[in-house]
Amino acid sequence: MPLTTSPAELLAHLDKIRSDGFTVSVSEQLFGIASVSAPVGAADGTRVAVLGVTGPADALNDTQIARLIPEVRRANHSRHTRPVAG
């Protein structure tokens, strides 16, 4: 069954990612797979990459996800980049 998202839902989710500075996915695209991701911005503010950690959902449980969030967000605040969110 194909996954569908309305344009309004997508825009709302992107706004939340910009606000939070990260996103978490647990079994959204593939059952049993979890990820934590954050945008990475260049010094001029453009988004140039996404840094993410992906693995089995049983290994990336709530405790591990909570530990990873600041780590992936830190990449967005390194001395070579300019924050694009949060």
C-alpha cells in the first residue's frame, strides 16, 4: 500500500522540523526501522545536507533516540555551518 501525505501535512511536518531542529521516524517508511535526522546548513544559511542515524527500532529505542537528538543537532551547530533551525 503506498504511503500518502497531503501537501498541508507535509508543510506542517517541515515546519515542525525547522522549529525543533530534528526529526524522528519510527517504522514510518519501513516497519522496524528508526532514525533521527537533522538538517545541516552552510555558512550562508542554505541547507546542504542531512545528518541521520538509522537502525533497528529495537536498538534505537526511546532512550537511545533521546541520546542521539542532541548529537545530530550538534552537527548543525558546528563551527563550519550556520544553524538552519532551532
